[in-house]
Amino acid sequence: MKVVVLGAGVVGVTSAWYLVKAGYDVTVIERQPAEALETSYGNAGGVCPSFAGPWAAPGMPYKAAKWMFQAGSPLKIKPKLDIHQWSWLASFAANCTAEKFQTNKARMQRIAHYSLACLKDIREELGISYDNQSAGVLQVFQTESEVENGALSAAVLDSLSISHRVVNSNEAIQIEPALAHSSTSIIGGLFMPDDETGDCQKFCTALVKRLKRLGVRFQFNTDVSGFLVHGDVVENVETSTGQISGDAIVVALGPSVAGMMRPLKVNLPVYPVKGYSITANITDDSAAPLSSVMDEHSKIMVTRLGHRLRAAGVAEVAGFDKSLPKTAVDGIIGATQNLFPRAVDYNACEVWCGLRPMTPDGPPRLGKTQYRNLFLNAGHGSNGWTQACGASKIVADIVSGTAPDIDITGLTYQR
């Protein structure tokens, strides 16, 4: 049986892994010249099940409205003449209730922890490395309200039996000694010892090398332009290099998925939300984090990736705009420099932005569509690196007609 995977980001590459392991003949189609050059390229580097949860939360519409007029805010909404943006924003607002937040967070926690276990299995089986560490993630707080919200998060983690530790400022510095040099006033934190870090692109590159040895074909520099449909079957994928057919087609097209599926009347509420990152070589090892620090105040995550420092943040709802405005970049550099002033040369950073494929409620859309041979692995948002392995195992099981290992209620195309 031949399976075609559309997209070679971390979701597409891990889909190919589980499909070839299931015995399928797999071809991966990717518009870029290599794997993981878009959303998977410059993310924050955290594999963080403990943080997995929806952005649609109680009070978020008020915060979003307030942040629209503040420079350097963590969330920016740039209204456009785009019915899909307004529809997505309306659905996002409708999900900002306590009841829906709890439901969606539980769904995301379920797949995120399963996915970390799947990632560990891949790493153990293949012996690959990708600047990965299993040293936990520290969330730090600067205000009393952040401490109070941290206590609420800790209560949720308690209810889910997820390992964590509430810490004071001195304990935070014991966990991450370089914070002693910080100009940021840290008054507390929450430490998640089981979360991991690693370079998503390096993981993809290492996995693609193994996949090629297993016979998986990669067609790079190939654009998908449409589909040829007969009844309830997608017979061919139309590409810039010709038609490609498959007994099954797995769509892992990141933020492009909604537009690509629309002509098929597969209606996906996925919208691109832009994030930014900086990466620089560490110049003072003792002044850099040992693992990863999430600054709750600025919503910026700072992660050690081998000899490099990666800092990422900002959520900008602005369509497919991939510009790099100086204010957004300066905001990330400033927040990172406040935390770790001597870690890197902040005048020598690689600057990047990428588009996260966000659903308005948070969980991804996985599995069957109304077409017998068309399957989705879509809508992972800011949790793509965290959820990819588990989501791809679930989709491969569904393609195979096998029951997934976990309950997938609320994770499917038709909720």
C-alpha cells in the first residue's frame, strides 16, 4: 500500500516514520528544498507537555484587546479584510470560557504526554541526538498575579498527576544559576522536571536520514496545487512536478492546510499565528541557562540548544505576513537580555519568524475526513514539536485501521 505524506516539517516527517514502520510504501512531498525549513525551523526548542494548553482561556479577549495598543505585547491581532481571520477570532473568543478551557486543556495534555513517550521511543530505537536534554523547564514569575496564576497551574498539574515543583526566587536560581545575573525581578517559579528540550530541525534532519535508508522517498522543491477527486476518493495529488497517486494521503501542511483543503470542502478552522525567535552562539557558558526558562511576564522561552541559545515568543494574528518588524525582534532580544545579560552577543543573533497552524480551541485535527483515503495531521499550533510524535502515531494507526493507544475524543476532524 502506497501512502503520500504532504509536508516535511516535524509533523510530516514523524508521520512518515510511523507509516513506514507500519509497512507502507511512503513518499513525502515538500515545497522547500529540504525538511523542516518553515514552522519547524526556529521554534523555542521546548518539548513541554506540562505547558500544553489552549491559548483560548478565560479573560484572554480582554487581554488581547488591551495588548493591541501596547508595543512589545505577547499577543498582537492585526485585523485584515479576511473572512477566515474573523471567523477564527470569533471561534477563539467563544472558546474562552472556563468550561471549554478545561476540556481543551485536558485533551491537549493527553496527547502531549503520549507524544513525549513516543519521542523517547524513537530516540532510544535510533540513537539520534538533536541538542536534546531531559533537564526540565523552569517557568519564572515577576508579579504576584503571575505567582497566583502559577499556583492555579500547579493545581491543574496536581489533578493530572504531572510532576512539578513550586519554587521561590532562591530556588529558581538554584535550578538555573545564571538567573543570578538577571536584571529581571524574579519572585517565584514553577519547575517541570520531566519536560525536555531539543532542536526540532536537527531532529527532523536526523530522522529523514534514517527514513531514506528505509526506502522513504522525498520529493523536495515540489508544490502541491490541488487534488483530483472521484466520488469519496482522492485519486491524485496535483503537484508542480506532475500527478502523484496514493492509496492513502496524509496532509501535514502546517499553516497552509486550511486553504489547501478548502476546495475539497474539508473545512478546517486553522489560521496562521506568527511567532519570532533569535538564535546566537553562547559566549559565556556560566551566564547561559542550563536547560530552558519560560518568562511568564513576556511569554518568551529561552532554551539552551547545545552551544547555542534560542529565545522565542510573540503570537501575531496577521495572516501569512512573514515580515520581521524591528519592534518585535527588539522585544525578544530585550526580554532575553534582561534574563541572561552575558550569555551571548546580542548584536550577532540569527533572527527568524514562522507561522504556527493554530486551531481556535487548541487541540489538533487528526485522522479521517469525508474522503476514504484522505487523512489529517493538522492544527498543532505552538505545540507542534511537543505533539508531533504522538499525533503521527495516532494518524498512522488510523490509516492502518488500528485503534490508537489513547482516547482521541476531541482530537479528530469532526469534534
